[in-house]
Amino acid sequence: MLNDPFLLPCGASLQNRLAKAAMTERLSGRDYLPNAFHLQLYRIWAKSGAGLLLSGNIMVDKRYLESAGNIAVEAEEALPALRKWTAAGRAPGQHLWAQLSHPGRQCTILVSGRPLAPSAVRLRKLGLFARPRAMTEVEIEDVIRRFVRTATLCKAGGFTGVQIHAAHGYLLSQFLSPLTNRRTDQWGGSLANRARLLMAIVQQTREALGPDFPIGVKLNSADFQGGGFSEEDSLDVIRMLGAAGIDLLEISGGTYERMVFLVEDEPEVKASTRRREAYFLDFAHKAREVSNMPLMVTGGFRTRAFAEEALRSGMLDVVGMARPFLTEPGQALAFLQGSLEKFSDFKIRTGWKKLEDMAEGGFYARLLIQLARGEAPDRDSPALLSALFLPWHELRKALGKRVSVRQ
Ligand SMILES: Cc1cc2nc3c(=O)[nH]c(=O)nc-3n(C[C@H](O)[C@H](O)[C@H](O)COP(=O)(O)O)c2cc1C
């Protein structure tokens, strides 16, 4: 099954069922553009054989980054760099999609002292995030235009599809959650109102890109927080997306407050879910019952037999994997061909609950940068050092000591 092609509703076809999920690169300089490091990284992944490569999140507004070093695409000046990247970053027949995102309140204090959010609800996490400002309706309309513009530019820049990031607690996910969206206008309150921004972006992106261009959405199965975006909410949004007609729904879960997409042993994740290798699979089963749109599930897949079994069960159409593309970047082809049965699983734990997601995230962020620079991966650094890597990286970038670009 893994090697079977898959036809998307728009008419495009994936050459197999393996996708490299999005991983933010944090490699750009002050021009917010892809550079030689991105080319090096995606040349490696282009050889992976995966039918679909998703870019790391590309920002629709350079004033609000998810991380220092993000790519941001706002204007036609980005096109030459995008074209170079997409030409180097995919093999013939392989799909390379741009993941489009706005961080909302999940924008560190080093990037913005006043980020935007649906409501002024601060993210409290180690003092790294400032209190956001509730967006005006004009700013909401501006965000819609920005997503559509970035999508249009990414298409012109050679991407073969786009994915709208509505998961992991970023802006669109903040709008979906009643904990972060306390608005009383047409953008808050009922689920239909909370989903209005996502649905407007999906609909207008489709109008701009046409019926035969792949459009995907990454959505949380839940936020794993009491009173937040729930499984029932997510199933309702899936019904709405099904009616709107997207090509691939990627299921994930969690936010910066509960990073279950990286640290799946969070106590909030049900033990029964955790026991499965892919921890959002139970939810995929429910999603299948409410919509027949193509499904990709990401998070935890490591063995070939399990990926095959999940595909054969009909619960999903595409297997998404992220971290194995960093720890064993040359092995995806062997996995597809059947000569590798299992990717290694690294768990980076400090023993301090508050630091575990920072350690996990920092470890992989560093591996990605090493891979992009052509350096030997350091898989043995102490967990505590990994936990400090991202704040250090943000600070270093903020102080202007950019990673030097070797063209
Ligand atoms: C270094 C790193 C960066 C990530 N950046 C993104 C991102 O830009 N967008 C996104 O949707 N998910 C991002 N993720 C989450 C992955 O796409 C994926 O959902 C998660 O790692 C679980 O899949 P895995 O168990 O196969 O790694 C990132 C994960 C890692 C490790």
C-alpha cells in the first residue's frame, strides 16, 4: 500500500503514500527567503522517494514569525528564490507543497512585543511570549488576503500544492479554540463563527489557485485542554472542510501549551491512544465516518508494518512522518522499498516536565540545521542543552548574528 499512488480530488496524483510532514527550517536571513541551506536540505529530501514533501511553515506576514529565521512570502521579489528552491527540492513526479502559516500569539517576545491574536489571551510559557492584541476586523480581512497572496506566490514559485496550517495553536487554531477566541463578533462564539477565518481562507485560496491545484489543511484532532478545541469541534470542522472540497486533510493535535504532537507521553493523551504507534489514529477513524476526504495522519509512525496496516485498514490514505527525516534522512527510500522495517525513535527527556517539549523541539531543530549545513548530526548532546537550543537560536538571530549563507 505504501507504494501505491494516490489520486487527489483535484486530479493531481501522489506517487506513493509517504509524506514528509512540515518542519520549520529557521534558516533564512534578514530577507526571509529560502537560501543555499534550504536547497541543500531539500535536495536530500528530494531523494527520499516520499510522494509528498511539505515545506516548513512559510509565514504570510514577516512582522509575525513563528520563529526567527522563518521564510516569509509577501511579494513577487520572493519568486526567483522560491523557483530555485522548488527546482532543487523535488524529484520528477514528486510533490512539494508550501505550508502557509501565521503564528498569532505563538510568536516569541524576541520577534514581536505585541503579536496579534483573536483575543488578548497571553500564552504563558517560560516568559517567552508577550501579551497579544485582539485583532480588528480589518486585520482579520488582511490575514485572509495574505494567505491567498502567499498561496498564489507559492504556486507561481513552483510549489505543486499548498497546505494551510490550522493546527498546533497557531493563529487559525487560536480562532478555532474557545480558550483563545473570546470574540463576540462574527469571528467568535459558535463553532461556525470560530471556523469562519479558516473557511474563508480555504474558499478564497481555492478561487485564486483554481480547481486542479492541490490544497490541504493541517488540523488538530483536539487541543488537549479542558474547554479548548475538542474532538467534537474538530469533527464538525472536518465536515465543513469536506463540503468546501479540499484535497488532503492532515490530522495532528496539541498547541504550545500541550505539545502532544512532539511529546506524545503528555498525560492528557489517553493511554489507549498512546499505545498505538501513531497517536492520532483513533481520531482518524472517527474523521472517516464524517467525511470521505483524503486523510493524512502524522505523529509517531516509525515501523513499516504498522504504516502498511494503518493504510490497509482504510483509516487513512497518506502516512505523514517528520522526525525520521532528520534522524535517518537517507533511509526513507529503504523504508518505502521494504529493506528498512523501522526508523529509530529518539526521546529527548530532561526529567523536568516543563522543559520536555523544549528539549524535544530543540534537539530536532538543531539536527535540521546541521543537515542543512552539511554537518555531521549530533544525536548525543545532553537533553538540557537541547532544551536551551531554541531560545539561544532565537536570541542569536534577534541580535542579528545571522547564520552565514554559503551560496
Ligand atoms: C523540528 C520540527 C519542526 C516542526 N515544524 C513544523 C511546522 O513548521 N509545521 C507543522 O505543521 N508541524 C511542524 N512540526 C511537527 C511535525 O510536522 C509533526 O507533526 C510531528 O513532528 C509529529 O510527527 P513525527 O512523530 O513523525 O515526528 C515540526 C516538528 C519538528 C520535530
